[in-house]
Amino acid sequence: ADRLGQELAEARGKGSGGEKRLAELEEQLGKETEQRQAVEDGFRKLRAKMVMNEKLVKMGERAAMQEVGRRKQMARSSIARMLNGQAAGVFDSFVAAVVASKER
């Protein structure tokens, strides 16, 4: 675009002989400007998609961490129930042993 700008300025300075060249340069400059705008629009769209994907990934990570926490809590509850059952069994055995020793 800078090179075209210089050529455009030169063509304007030449007068009527450079009018055709001036028109060509202006047309080329317009095309390049449109192409640059299309590229910039494409980059903006890609950036928006990247931001959205990052948000989705963070939401997924957050959901995964919540699931990990939920499963850990379920495991703790299961272990606590199991240990309570074992403790009750041990206590029952102890009570039975005490009763048996008193009967002797």
C-alpha cells in the first residue's frame, strides 16, 4: 500500500499523461484495501472463535473439577459407612466376648 501511495503521488504529478496510470493505481489500491479489510475481518472472527473456545474449555475444566469433588465426597461417604459397619461389628464381638466371660 505504501509503494502504491508513492506511485499514486508520482502519477498525480505527471499531469494528463499519467491519468491512465493514476486510474490503474487507484483501482489497485482499492483492491488491496478491500483485501486488507477482508484479512482483518477474518482475524477478528478467528479471535472471537478462540475466545469462545477458551471459555468453553474453562467451563469444561470447571465441570470436570466439580465432578472430581463430587466423586471424592461419594468415596468418603462410602468409606465412612464401611468403617462404621466394621466398628459396629468389632463392638458387637467385644460385647459378645464380655457376656461370654461373665457367664463363666
